[in-house]
Amino acid sequence: MNILPEVPAPDGMSHPPAAQPPRPVRRVVSALRDIGAGLAMWRLALSLGWLDIRLRYRGSALGPLWLTLSSAIMIGSMGLIYGRLFHIDLRGYLPYLALSMILWQVGISGVLGEACTCFTDAERMIRSVRLPFFLQAMRMMVRNAIVFGHNIVVPLGVFVMFGIWHGADMLMAVPGIALWLVDGLAAALLLGSICARFRDIPPIVASVVQVAFYVTPVMWSASQMKGRDWWFELNPFYPLLEVVRGPLLGQVPVMRIWAEAGLGSGLLCLAALYVFSRSRSQLAFWV
């Protein structure tokens, strides 16, 4: 049997082949490349998100404005009922309720619900066109950002009605909104990957979010839980909600709230990167 001689290196010495990095490292690198490629296609994500909204309300006279109208009716009814029931001043309670409800329904409940199906809803595109999976996460966030833009009109209208304006303090909500954007993308990678494999997870997530709604200060204020502040330390939704809601209501959150929100976001991003890196090669088969 003839064996070909080893070709010597230019320096006269033979070198062994370069060792490849461990498999987990290669998975993470591939996931990061997917995220980078998706970010480079942000224009396509904007177009797809806007197209989703147009198709969702195709044939409707008011289109997405139905969301604004229904939110205004719901918040107005709840404000009047709870205000009279608990003898609460509407000038202080209605702006709080309007802002809290919109932030929760669209920014938390809506995003988490659609994060579970961001890959399965794009089944045809994933199977027919080779695109970064992260593009579907961005598409989902664009879609929810448009919905949020229609709904935020309600609390802004309540602010105008009561003559509420907190000046420069309201700009402190911008970092919180940016944090929400990162968390939404991370939740899409995490929940979207898990729910593509296990189809029973979306109802579980919906049930958890429903329970969290009642134990999080949305319809009621944290000041009503005097002496029980330890409860909020165990609720990951409270600091995330407060970093946006507080500045818009003229109450800049303390550093502890920001630290808790940042820590929770960091853990979410790490979990999302780990799950997405392990499941990315199988997503096209799972959907």
C-alpha cells in the first residue's frame, strides 16, 4: 500500500492541523453570527413587521386604531369603577392605571405571548428562505412596537386631560425602553426556541403571565403594600415595569430598581444565548 509522503511546511518542519475550538464555543459563535447577520437586515425586519400589521387589519375601516379605542374604553371603565369603589382620586389614579395597563398588555404580556410563536409563525419563510433566525425576533419586536405606538396614545391623552407633565424626568424612561427592547429580543430567542420544540409551553407562559399580572403593581400601587416590600424583590416584572413607568409618572426609580432590572436582563440574555446556540441548528426542523 502506497502512502503519500507528508508535505513539509515552508520552514522545513511539519505542523499538526490546528485544533478546533470546543463544540459549545462553536455553537455560541454561530449564534452570535446569526444575531449579527439579523441586525444587518434591520430594514427587512421593519418591512416585515409593518407588513404583518397591514395583513392583520386588512379590510378593517379603522385598522390598528381599534386597539386604541378598545384600550381607551377599558381603561376609562376600570378607572371610574375602581375610583368610585375604593374612593380614589381619579387625577392620581387614572394616569397610573392607563400607563400601567398599556405597558403590561403590550410591553410584557403581548411581547411574551408573541415571543413564544415568533419562529413557528414564520414556518414558511424559515423553510423556504435561508435567513438569520434573529430576523424573526426583530420582526416580532417591530410588530409590537407599532402596536405600542397606537396604544400609548391612551395614557398620553389622560396626561393631557389632567394637565400632567413631569418635564425632563420623563426622559429617564428612554434607558428603560431600550432595556425592554433588548429583553424582548432575548425573550424571543429563548421562548421561541423552546416553544418550537415543546408546543405545550405557550399556554404555560400565558398562565404564568396572567398570575403575574395580579401580583404585580399594575391595577394597584406598591405603596399599598406597606411593610411588605420584600415581595417585590421576588417579582422580576416589578423592576422592569418601574424603570419605564416611574419616570413617566415623575418618580425616578432608585438605583436598586435599576440594578435589579439590569441583573434580570443580563440573566435573560445569557439564558437566551445558551438556549438559542444549542437549538439553532434544529429550529428549521422543529417548526
